[in-house]
Amino acid sequence: MSIDHKNIVVIKYGGSTLSKDDSIKNISEDICYLKSKGMYPVIVHGGGPYINEEMKKSGKESLFIKGLRVTDKDTVDIVKKVLIGKVNKDIVSEINKFKGNAIGISGIDGDLIEVSKKHMDNVDLGFVGKIEKINKGILEILIKSGYIPVIAPLGVDEKKDPYNVNADYGATHIASALGAHTLIFLTDVAGILRDSNDESTLIEKIEINEVDDYIDKGIIRGGMIPKIKCCAEGIKHNVKRVYITNGKKKNSVRDLFFNEKVKRTVVV
């Protein structure tokens, strides 16, 4: 079996879209629907709320710098436990209820995601990884074998020590390495809004040369800045189209392909 790369769809979801059982069910059903239509879904998930909860139980404070979790050795162990042991298994189980043939892996497995230590503003982020390489052969073998890979975003450095990896960056690098046609970011809003409280101000299409201008004007702000930068990076590196859409809406994934009226921002 050969892979038609234009049918590869990388989907990143986490956060609030993971915290509702209905959302996980609906997204899983959509993922299987895409597969039934000849597409090759590849899933990259986060799990921040669950990690925060486990950190609290362990008496550790969650600290973020520019959206990145400061990750000491104990925190890495918690991240591994939550992402690999719980979130990944839950998503795989839900997809397989719809006969999707999902298989869970992490960026540690087979050195899928190779990283170096990430540095930022002279602050020690601890075990936070900067992605250096995606060993895509592992994913291509799984796709060719009829599996839907579900990937927990961790990586390993040259010493094989585990690192926490931002899921948005992970999805972007994986989509680029696979030459995926489509990358989808599922969030809790319809896309990029001029007014964050008014969905009627949705910007339906953004070209990558407009991104910096939107940021400078404050239209794209806060946590959406790293996400839109990932969108732009994906387009610059092999991905043909990137969507941001509301993963809490029913049929949110399939509608991107089969419903022209779906609310979303497309980055091209």
C-alpha cells in the first residue's frame, strides 16, 4: 500500500476539547468518517487540564512562561503519566469504538520526536523540548498498515532523556514531515475573531503574509499567537492548508471537508 500524501490530515486537539465527553466522542466519530472516505488521519493531542489536575494532587504548582510549561524532572514524570497513561489511551479507546483502528504512541517511541533543550529569554524551562527531527518512517508504517496514529507530544534528546513538547508545535512538525495536505487545530472558538466575544467577526481566510500585521494590530493575541505562528510555519513547510475551528461543535472535523458553510479560519 502506498500513501497518497495529499490525503494525510493531521489533527491537533486538547485542552477544552478534551474535557467534554461529547467532544471526544464527536471528534472520534469524525476522524473515523474521514478515514472511511479515503483520508489518513493522524492525531496529536495535548492534555493540559489533566496535567494541571495531577500536578495539584502532587502538591506542585503549574508555571507557564509564554504558554510553555516549566518542566522539572518530577513534572516530566507527571506529563508522561498523564499523556501516555491516560489521555492517549482514552482517545484511542474512543476512536476504536467507531472501528477506527487507532494505535497510541508517544514521541518517545522509536525516537519519533527528537529534541534539544529549548531556551527562552534566559529562563530555564527545564525539560521542554525544541523539535529537531521527526522520524516520519514510524508513522508511515502505521498509516500503510491501516492504523490511525494517536500521538502524545513528548520527545527525546540525544541522551534519550524525555522532554515535554508543546502539542501545537508537535502537530505542525509532524504535518510538515509527512507532507500532509491539511493540518487542523481544534479549539473552543470558531477561529480567529476580530472581536473575541463576537463570532460574527470571524476572519474566514488569512494568508501567511498577513499574520504579523494581525498580531501587531492586536487582532490575534494571547494564546492564539503561537497557534497562528504554527499555522504559518506549516504552510511554509509543505502543508497546503491549515484550519482553526471549534472542536466542541458537532461534525466540526468532517464539516471542514464536506460543508461549505462551516465556521472556521483557513490559513493559506
